[in-house]
Amino acid sequence: MQRLESRLGFLSGLPILILLLLAFIMPLFVVAGFAIMPQKVFELTHLPDFSSFAVIWEQGYYRSLLRSLGLAFLTTVILFIVCWPLAYGMAKVFGRFTIVITLAVVLILFVSENIRLFGWSLSLMKGGLIEGYLRSWTGLSFETPLYDWPVIVFGMAYVYFPFMLFPLAQGISLVPDDARLAASDLGASPARILFEIEMPLAAPGIMVGSLLTFVLSAGAVAEAKLLGGRSVVVLTDDVESAFTFAQNWPLGSALSLMLIGIVALLVLVPVSRVNLDAIMGRKR
Amino acid sequence: MVAQPFVRIENVTKRFGRFTALDRISLDIAEGEFLTIVGPSGSGKSTLIRLLVGIDDVTEGTIRLNGTRIDTMPANKRPTCMVFQSLALFPHMSVGRNIEFPQKLKKIAPAARKARALELLRLLRLPEDYYGKMIGQLSGGERQRVALARALAFDPQIIVFDEPLSALDYRLRKTLEKELKDLHARTGKTFVYITHSLEEAMVMSDRIAIMKRGRFEQIDVAEAIYSRPVSRFVASFMGEVNLFEAAEEQGKARWGDAGIRALSGGLALPAGWRGALMVRPELLRFVAEGQGADFTVQGRVVAEYALGSRIQYAIDTLAGTRITVERPFEQRLAAGSDAPVTLGWDRDAVHPIAEEPRHATA
């Protein structure tokens, strides 16, 4: 009986296992394989020479990698600060009104990311929705904020907002009300309560939200393209042009592999330190 | 009471929307007193202590501590501390950091903090190596002690307890009740304790305040609450007491149960008195018919319950009134169930409870 049950577990896990193997692990190996091939080859049958990594170093591709990580980090920090009060309200204050916010945020996700970003692009461009009307009504004008890095951060924060908000709200709901009241009763100021009680106890939610936004932002393509207009080159741009315009698969693979490696490293360290079971509803 | 009491709660009203949780209540608490507030759920006892520590604001009225108003002070500025029902220990901190939390806020040096934390661990009979343990590694009783240590580390003027023992099993609760009383004696702090168990209150308190629907029903020492309750409500709180409906007739009590015989002149009552006459189960005894007590009644044993050192009988009188009798186990009846018995009690075992009790203020 025991053996049957354990085999059932394996059998029911088999479909997803096969899917993961074919759609997730295999491409990763292909990418890793191409990354060590000589430049501009299209087969994995060559002798590896690791020349792509030399190219990355010589031609300064690491700069766009750092740029990507920096923008992703900034997006994560901004989103955390912006989402905390709202998430707090959703978890502790709004009560039944929370469902309205949840629906409002989820509804946004129904519209494709690209369309929403185009919307912002049209709104913010010179002669666009905002500046155009302002000029025609008041004669005043301003330079478009498009095509610079802050607007890319804005775009990413806008698109990845739900990925921070919901885990954060979930995390904050883990903070017992009594713990907060007790801290206040023992003389803690609201700031102290935030940093010493609420944030540590909501850590699993903070971690999940931050990792999601960071990983998604680091690999984001559309924001830099549509709002940044290629004036800011992020790593994903380099990857794309290596695979398409430059027809240099090994270089693109090596760049991808670097991003995957660094992000994985940045993610695994915090994940190993935080009890994710807590956010999945199991008791600590 | 002295001219300026330690804590003076005066005409405090608390409303939540249209619901009045506390209705113009007043209470003085002496310094170093162990006061227990007893009441059923929804009686307002939790609301009162939340007002006292500042978790909620009073709607009307004032709370003074040593003559200074504290009801307008924010919770984190008040010299009060609450031990929560959930204990509200911080699960992400070690025992030591939990206990040191209030001292850290007062910017006490780490070495002094640690010394005090270890001292409190000893005071609460916890091993010193618990200092580094996490809260999750502790048993219920140990957590209880850590919560107390943390409250004491804050060095409050008043420690308020919100039913902290209610989640524990019976034996542990009994042990901790006594420890708490002992701790109160050793620290000399003012304790305000709330519970729905009068039994628990009796073990620990100097005074007991009984609450009902946002008002105090009776505030007195345990002995007075026990033997001289002002209302049926207070009487019923102690579990099984015998209440006989009665009324005054020609200056004497006319007992509701027709079978009750008054042998030595009956019980004098003021003119027009109506209410219940209370006789505690342990003040009833088995007598021979028509002698040996001021009052007797005949009945039948319905059931017998052994309570360890005592034994309890349910007895139906011939008129059908159910009476509870409690005797030391040694005085167990030889006759079994359904045996005819005569119960007797004396005049001073009877406590009259008039209808329409006055509301207590102290």
C-alpha cells in the first residue's frame, strides 16, 4: 500500500517532470552549450573555446549587465516603498474593501503589458496625450521624460506592481496584531514597530515580492524598448541583438547565462535564509 | 480608600458605534493590589483593560494614575504593560531579545540589559540557558513565564493580564495561578487580571470585580463575593449554588419550596422583600427529620458525584426542587441512589439576594 502510494506520487508528478525537462532544463543546457562555443557558430559540434566571455569583457557588455541589475534593484526598492502602505492597508485595515483593490489590480493584468506600455509612451511623448493637451490649452511645454533611464524604472515599477503588492500583503497578514500592540505597549514608537516587529515578521512576503520584481525586472525587455527607446541599453537588448541582428548565438547565450547565473546567485542566498513555508500558509 | 488612590477610573464610558461596551464605570485600585476583573464574554472586561493600557481610547471619563491623567497618553508612553491572551511574544527574537525589548527601547546598555534578563529568568524559574532559545522551542508554560519576564523588564507601574492562562491545560494553569500570586507578593507590583473564571480569581486576588454588560455588579474581597453575592448573576458565577425563590410574609421568609420547614422561628426579612435565598452546597448537611438545624427539607438522592476530597449530591425535594449538596468525602452517605434523606441548614448559612441589585461602585 505504502509503495503504491509513493508510486502514485511519482506518476502524478511525471507530466510536469517531463514538461520541465523538455521546456526548462533542456533549453538551459543548449544555452550553456552555445555559451562556450566559438563566435558565430550555429552548431554545438565545435570545440569549446570560451571566446564569448572574452568578448563580453573586452567589448564592455558587463556594463549593460550592471545597468540591468541596477535598474532592477532600484525598481524593487521603489516598489517596496510604494507597496508597503497599500499592502498594509489590504492586510490589516481595509477589510472587505480589499477585494476591490485586488480586483482593480488584477484587472490591469488582463491588458497586455506591451499595450499598456505603448499607452504610457503615447501619453508621455512630446506632442503626446499629456504634453500635447497642456501645450494647446496653456501654451506651456515640457521635455518628454521618455528615452531615459528613470522612465524605464517607472515602467518596470508600473508593470511589476502586482508582483510586489500581493506577496507583501500576504506577508503583512502574517504579522499578529497582538505583537504590534505588545510592542507599542512596551514603549516602541511606530517606526520601531515597523523595523523591529512588522518587517521581520513579514519577511517571507517581502522576500517573495522582492525576488519576483527583481528577477522579472532584470530580465525585462519591453520597458527599455518602448519607454527607453533604446537610448538606455540593458542586457536583454544585448542578448536580443546578439541572437538576431549580429547572428552571434554563442555571444547571446553567454550573456544570458551570465544573467541567469548572477540572478540565481542573488536569489538563492536570501531564499535559503527565509522560511518560505510561512507564506504558503503553513504555521511557523 | 486613601485621599488619592493609585489608579482612579472615573465615569468611564466606551462606545463602539452604537454599542456601549462600558457604561459609566468607576473603580479605584490601590498600589500593590492584585485586582481581578471577572465577567462572561462581552461583559466589557477586556475593553476596560484595553482602555487602561491605551490600546483603545475612552469615549468619556478619565483614568488617573497617581493623580495624573493617563487616558489621553498614547500606549507607548504609558507606564502600564499588558500580558496578552496570545502572550504576543515576538517569534523572530530569542527569549533574551524578547525580554530585553523594553529595556532596549529605554536605551539601557547591553550588559545591564542582559544581567536584568538573566535575573528575570531566575525570578521566573527558567534556566539561564533559555536566554538564547527561540520562542518556538518553548512549551506553553515556559512562554507564559517569558511573557511575564518581558512585562517585568518594562518595569511598569501596573501589569495587566488578559486571560493569559486560558489556553493552558488545567494542571499547568493551577500551578501558574499560584506562581503568579507568589510573583505578585515578591515584586509588589499592581496587578490587574481579567478572567472569566471566578475560581481562578479567588486563588489569586486581593479584590474581585464582577462585570456584567459593561457595569460592575460587585467589587469586593473574595470572601465577600463568595458568601455574600449581591445578585443572582454573581451567585451563579460560582457554579453550583442553591437559590430558593422567596418573599417576605409577616416579617419572615416564605420559602418557595413548600416542603421547607423552619424549626426555630424562621428567617427575618424586611417588609416587602422579594428575591432569592442562597445556600451554598457545602453548608447543607444531612440531618434527622425535624431536628438539628434551623431549616430542614425532605428529598431523594438523584445522583452522586465524587470530586476527590469532596462528594457532591444532587437531591430533589418532594416539591421537585433540585438541591446541590457538597460534603467531605468521609461523610459519604451509606445509602445509595434514590434513598430518602433530610437536609438541614442553619440561619446564618442563608444569604438573601434581593431583586434589583444596586450597581456597585468602589
